[in-house]
Amino acid sequence: VKMSRWLASSRFFLFFLISTCDAYLKSPLLTSRKTRTRHVAIMRMNEATRRQFLQAGALVGVSPLLPLQQAAALSWPQPLAALGSKDVGGVKLPCVGFGTYNTKTGIARQAVEIALSQGVRHIDTAAAYGNEADIGQACKSSGLRRNEIFLSSKVDNRQLGKGKVREALLRSLDQLDTDYLDILYIHSPLSSRQVRLESWYEMQQLKEEKLVRAVGVSNFGVKQLEELRKENLPAPSINQVEVSPFNQRRRIVDWCEAHGCAVMSSSWSRLSNKETGAKNWPKLKEIAKSKDITAAQTLIAWSLHRGLLCIPRSGTETEKEVTAIKENSPAGVAAIKFTEDELKQLDSLDEMLTSGALGRTDGWSQEDVRGPAWDPTEATEG
């Protein structure tokens, strides 16, 4: 009887605390934008839903505004070797490649030629970049056989939809002067759910026809990835998304790891200079200086230590840019090793730096960006 009364009183007490927390969150005290933003940030930081946020405060008998303990620590994929490769849908993809985002015609050919001469064997492009022909020419002039180079490209939003993906792929193959792609991506999730599903289904068919060896997505968040799974469609072999110490996207990486989807981090040049806008950039620079390496090399090495494939990029218009291609090649970063303490320092730099804040437009236009908090992994149509 005493036990029954105790349980009854405990339930009442917990209900009272949860109700109080809920009432507090809805009270006028929290109507200011600054205060609401702080509470949302706390929930995001702890991967907590609103219900979990309230319940945690009630169960421990303290204010729900205190940071919550993680229910389970998220783990990174196994570390990668700069000179190694990772299985991506049956394709042994080199761990460090070369990206050509925002690289103009003419410069793209020169940059890829230099990258290939430095031992890079994975070249990434996209129809939207407008440099596929340059890359095809660079690969031809390298003297390397087609099966020695891994080529990946992306289908942009205008090319998505039933029947359109095939046409887009054939145009890319013609521009690149090749019979197949090693990886074909959906460039971004900024289209309707129906279009994304139709396009993903068609990409499976293209893979069966051996026009592409593996298929992936780019800039997809957990919501869009789950969308494919719920339709019983195969998970992507790879998700190419901007991941860095400044925005580690742990939920996305965790989902990909759980579903056999590799993550390709894009260490864009904007991330490796002070103009990035990252509050923690000076700390990254300090770590780089202490190891006598560049900020870009620090980003690449961090990616590899955290099990992420990587495609740094650079132009050729200055001597510094040409040097960067060599420094950021597989051989250029192979010897960089971080201690556990250094990795913890880099991991502590996460400030959820969004694409909107970074000013990147890769797979979308500036008109799509809805302020500094905007990010393609979360901003999708229905």
C-alpha cells in the first residue's frame, strides 16, 4: 500500500514538474527572440526534442534550461589514410580528391592537370560548375588510363525529375568525354519530395545500366535521407556535404555511418581563411601554426582523422593557389597526425556554421538563401 501511494505521489510530482516546465517555456518571459533562440540552441546542442528537453528538466528536478547530458555519445567513422581509399558502393574511392567548385573554365583544366600530376586520382565536378569539358580535357592530357581516374559529377535541380536525369547524365558524359561516371550525385535537396524520389529511382536504373558505378547525394540532411529509406529505396553510397570543425553535422554523419553511406567532406577554400566568418577560426589557425601546417591542411587532416573523405579545391591564378594544390594533395597531407588532445581542441570548435553564414552557393543560388541561419540540409520543399 505504501509503495502504491509513493508511486502515485511520484507520478503527480513528475506531472507537476513537466507541466511547470511547459508553462514556463510558453510564458511571456520567453517571448523575446534572443531568449527563444538560446533555448533552441540548447536543445540543438544536445540533440534533444522539445519533449526530451522538458522531461529532462523534470526528471532531474532542476531547471530545464541547464545543458542536457547526451543519451548516447555519437561516434565518428574509422579514420582514413590520405594515400588510401574507401569502399563507396563498390568503388574504391581515393580518400583525398580534388574539387572544382567555383573554378572557371580554363583555370579548371590547369588546376586538374596539376592535381593529377601530384598524385590526385579523384576529380569532382558538377554540371552547374560549367567546367566539365575542361576536366575531360585535363584527364585526357594526363596520360592516365580512364580506370586510373575517378570522376564524379552532379545533377542540379533543373535537371532533376522523371526522364530528366538520364538526359543530364548523357550531357555530362559527353562534356567529360567518357563512357561512364564513377559517382553521380543529386546536387542538392532543394526540390520537391516527388522530384527527389523520382530522380533517385532513375539513378538506380542508370547504375544497373553501368552508366554510373555508384550513386550519391549532396547537401542532404537526415530528413531527406530518411525520406529515401522510408520509401524502401537504397541508401546513398555517399553524401557529399560541407563538414568541418566549425560545423561537424554529427547527426548526419551518424545516420550515414549507420546506413553504410560514406561522407565526403568539402573543405572549401573559404573555410581555411579568416574571411570565413567563423568565430573559432583564430583557434584553428593557432593549431595549424603549432604544427607548421596550413589551415587548409588542418581541415583535410581533421576530416581524415574523423573518417571523412575529402575534396579540397584551389585555383591557379596565383602562385599561392598552385602551391595549395600540391600541399593539399594526398602526399601533401599524408604525414599529418593529430594527438587526441589536438583532436579534442578541433572538435571543440563546432559552432554550427551554416552555408548561409559562410556565403557558399553550391547547388543553389543566392536567392535560395534565407539569411545567415539558412542551410540546405534543413531547407527543403515538401
